[in-house]
Amino acid sequence: MRHIWNLLGAPLRLIFLPDDCSTRLGLTSLEEERISAVLPYVQGRLLDIGAGRNKLVKRYGNGVGVDVYDWGGGALIVEDSSQLPFPDGEFDTVTFLASLNHIPNRVDVLREGYRVLSPKGRLIVTMINPILGGIGHFIWWYSEDKERGMKKDEIVGMWTKDIARLCRSAGFEVVEHKRFLYQLNNFYLGIKSSA
């Protein structure tokens, strides 16, 4: 029954309801949908870059979230995500949940993710496309860009070909791509390239 209510409530939720309101009404939030899509793929120690309120790390229980903006939730606040205070190979999974588009120096940050990732580690990215992201950021009165603004070189979404290109340029190979959340969001699983 909850899945039917979620589907019927999706337009209302996507347009009008911040995540905490969706949760109070018994609907899954957009953030929870992303976390649920990602959790089965997280292994070992986790680093969530662009962690926001740090919900993925809290739910998973083994890792650290970093962000350049303090959204609350206990993420480590860093000045630049391309210069992280962790040793090489410290993490087994590095994630970017709906955050890579909000990082202006994407390639540098992905390369830093590569550096701190163990040799058999995995990269996980979720992303909406630019058309849906543009519509969403226009109508979502509660979105992050309304709270802190958009910086130069931030964008509202990314195409699959752009995610794959960025990952390749940072040394990753995308080995799985699938859609979730009524086919509106994309999930990407990457590994360190053997080439």
C-alpha cells in the first residue's frame, strides 16, 4: 500500500514537499529513495562527498561525510573537497548522492575520491538529468540552491555521457548504470579502471 501511496503522491512530493514533510506524511523522501538505491552497493568504510545532512553515513554506520557547507547532521566541513584530510586508500566506497553537479571542480574532486579509495573500492554516483533538474530547481522552493545559492560552474543535473566522461577522466570505469525513482534518477557504479 505504501508503494501505491508513494506513486500517487509523487507529483505532490516532487513539487511541493521538502523531505522532512514527506517523511511526516508517511511518504518516502527523495533523499530516502536515493539512500535506499545506494545502500545495497556500499561496502566497507564509506566516504560520502557532498553529504548534506549526513543521512547516508548515519544510516550505514561506518564512515564519514564531508561537505563544503554546513547543513547540520555532523558532516566534516572542508574548504575544498578536492583536498581531503584522509590518507590514500582509506575508504572502500566513495559516494556522491545528487551532489556532483553542485561541485564546480568535479574532475579534481573525483580524482581525490580515487586517491582515498582502496584498490578494490567502488564509486557510487546518483544524478538527475539537466532537464528534470532544471525544472526541479525552478519549482522546488525548498531546494539547496534557495538556501545557499548556486556557485559559478554548479549545474542542475548531468547527462549519463557526462558522468561517464568525468569518471573516465578521474580514472574510474562506470560498470553499472540504472534508473530509479520512477525512472527520474540515475545510479552509477564505478570502479578504479584497470587501464
